[in-house]
Amino acid sequence: MAYLYERNRRFFAQIAGGSEGLGIRELVKLGATDVEAAYRGVYFRATNEALYRIAYSARLLSRILAPLVSFDCHNEEGLYQFAHTRIRWDDFLTPDHTFLIFSNVGNSRINHSQYAALKLKDAIVDQFRDQYGARPSIDKEAPDVSFNLHIDRNKAIISLDVSGGSLHRRGYRRVAGPAPMQETVAAAILELAEWKGDMPLYDPMCGSGTLLAEALMVAGKVPAGWPRPHWCIPHLPDYDKRLWGTVRKHAEAAMQPVRQGLIRGSDVDQKVLRAARENLNRLPEASKVEMRCLDFRDLPNLDGHTIVVNPPYGIRMGDTHETAALYKAFGDFLKQYCKGSTAYIYCGNRELISAIGLKPAFKKPLVNGPLDGRLVKIELY
């Protein structure tokens, strides 16, 4: 059986809101064709080589889906029967594997996503029981294979999750502070800052180090997928092991050293700095990133820097007035001690932007998980 993506080479990439244009540019650069923006993501076509390159190197994509089948789906029984009789699930996994199903439904007679996922799960395990007398198990934490079920206007699409889970989980961040930034959002901030490792970068409230880690990967040309321990690509029916290995080796051959002190950061919390160091140490050239425990108000001048920061926005501090005072103090610091620098401030709470007290060059929407935040650019002359 030739699956849908094998016939038309068309895939779907999920991208955080506000990053769609950046994602399109990245996909084209990595070899995608017929790239087309859509709701919550981007459609694109790719050869196997381009697909593997995109999966391994893309910094901005959240998930890559390979559509397997599309069919009319008006009720739960129809979903079960189609999935049970029309798809060979042993093309993707064995009874010894684990799997998970992500689903979303809308504008359809089936109106409960979890129940739809349950019916699809039943169809898969019942087929395995019928054929092998054994079944694969569900694993909600680290499944071997992930499937996506999307039903809209009574039309269902079942896809294999090529990325094997959200691509913002690079694999280096094992320890996180409160309200962490997604890795893909940090990568989008660096892309919007047009930072390529050509000038010093500083994060004065670095937390558990996500912005610093993503900057290290950019400067060292480390593929975004390099730290990831698991991929679903080997579970594609047309998987080419030799080509997958070649694409990865070619991407890794471009990795390069990073200049000492190019990337630096600080935070007032010694505990989160230890977490940041632990996370960074899972990446090449981690020792080149300098960090220290220091309040930004005690920093020396940061003239001629790219400054990136994800300040507390209320969730971490709990007091709106205290948070606004922090933003005002940071704005004063930028004005007095950062001449010739450009600051990129991610404001999870948009109401705090005015507290900075400086005129932004831009305010760009950028979704970080449940937060519909804004990235603010401030040029300091």
C-alpha cells in the first residue's frame, strides 16, 4: 500500500504562532518545495533527502507530520472500521513497540478529540491482536511511534509524526526553571534578531539557559536535532537508513568551534544557573558560554551587544506591581549602560511592554506555549 505522503510527497509542519514566515523561509532553505502557509502551520513537499534534512536541522518547526490516509469520517464506528481494516499498522510498529495518538477535531459529528483518539487506538490494538495475538502498548511519555488524528468537517487525516514528538524538546534541557521558554521560540527570537554569531550576545536573566543554548547551537552550527535521543523517521514505510545517516553526517560536518565569551548570561538565582550549566553541558562547545550569578543592575556596560531576554512576566513573580517595577528598572539599565546595543525582550504579558519606558522598533506576536506574547526590539543609540 502506498500511503498518501508517498504518492504526493506532501507534509505538514506545525509552527508556533508568529513564526510562520520564518518557518517558510527555513523550509525553503532546507530543500522544501511548494511551501504553503496554513492554519497553525505550513504544507510543503519534499524528497526523502529534504525531509530528513528538515527533520534533523530545522530550528523553528514544532512537529512534522507525514499524512498516511484521508477519508470521510461521520461517526466513531466509521473511524474504527476504516482504521481497523484499511491500514496495515505493522508497516509502522510491532507488538513490542509503544505508541501514542494526538488528536484534534472540529466542525464534525465527532466532537471529542480524546474519544476519537481512543477509537483509533482500539482499531490499532485490535488489528494486532487479530494478527499476532499480542498488541503494542501506549506510552504517554516516550513512545516509539506517534500518530496524529485530525478531523475537520467530517474528513479525517491520519498522519505519522515524523519528528517523534515535539521538536521543541531538543534533548539538551533536562532541568527547567519556572515558566521555561520553548526551544523553538528561543530559536525564533534569534532569527528575528538576525543573530548569526557575528557579535557578542548577552542574556541578563538567563534562567535555565534556553536562549543561551539556542545561541550556542546557532554559533556552532549544531543541527537542532543533534541532541535528540529518538526519531520516528525509521518507522516510515519508505525509510532509507543509508540516506538518513548521510544527511546527519553532512549536517554534523558543518559544525564549528565557538569563540570564548561570544555568548554570556547571568541570573540572580544560583539554582537556575546550575540548571543552565547542566543543560548547556549536553551541547558541543558548552564551556565557551560564560555565566555568573548577578543582578542585571550590577552588570558592567553592555555596549555593542545583542541582548536577548525573557524576563519574568507575573507567573514567576506573582506580583504585577513588582514585575512592572522590574521592567522599568531593566529599561533604565538598557538606556544607561547598553549604548550601541539592540535588545530583544520577550514579554509574555503584553501589558508590561509600556513599563520598559523605551520606544520599540517593533513588537512581533510570538506564541510560547499558552502565552500569546510579544517580542519587543529596542535599539539603543
